[in-house]
Amino acid sequence: MNFYLRWSKTAVQWIAVFTLAAMVAINATEIGWRLLFMRGLGWVQELSIILAVSLYFLTYALIAKQGEYIRLDLVARYLPSAARCLLSTAIRLLVLAFHGLIAWYAVKAARFSALFETPALGWPETVFFVPLAVGCADIFVTELIFLVRQLRGADAREERTGILA
């Protein structure tokens, strides 16, 4: 479990850095191209959107790994310990269900959208759904690991006091 969390956190960080660097490079190319030829490159906007979507969902997966969700601490603080534990488990199960469903729907949408192509790049429109499916699947696995730890009573993030810490 710890191996997956460490490995996926490192992978997400490197992919995010590479994605951001690629976005800067292609937009710099677009600026240079416009200066030289007085017209833009049609594919830059499309690729920038694909990369931005990827960066967004991978960054959200990184947030999940660090447990930096918005918490219900204000309410939970006034509950007895047993109720806090129950609330925490219920919320984690809701988060699991939500991200599992989103990943599943993203895969189904990607299959359908493979019939269509992006206008400029000519890629299957699946590229718009893959980051969503990958990000939500990673969050699902991460939250599942945290749920197992929580149910065992051995969460590695004991220093946190939040409801989903």
C-alpha cells in the first residue's frame, strides 16, 4: 500500500511538471510562430486544453494523496469519538463511490467518444476523457488504501486531526 502511494505520488508530480513544461513550450512556440508568420498554429489551443485537463485531474489526485480535502472538522469537532469515526468512514465511502462512478463513466464516455476526432489534431476525442478516468481511478485506489488503514486503526497520518486525515 505504501509503495503505491509513494510511487504514484512521485509519478503524478513528474507527469505534472512535464505537462506544465509542455504547455509552456507549445504556447511559446505559438507566440514565436505568430510573430514570424502573423498567424497561429491551429493545434496549439487543442493540445493546451488536453494538457490542462490532464494537469487538473492529476493535481487533484495528488491532493487526495496528501489528504488535503476540504474537511468537515467544524462539525466533527463537537462529536464524540465513535461518531467522528463513523462519520469519517461514511465520508470516505462516499468519496470512493463518487470517484469510482466518475472513473467508470469516463471510461464508458471514452469508448463512445473514440468514434469522433478532435478538429485540429485529428486525435480520437478519447483524449478528453482519459485524464478524468486516470485521475479518478488513482483517487479511488488512494482512498481505498486510506479506508483500509482507517478501518485497521493504523492510519499513517495520525498527526492530522481532520475528519478525512
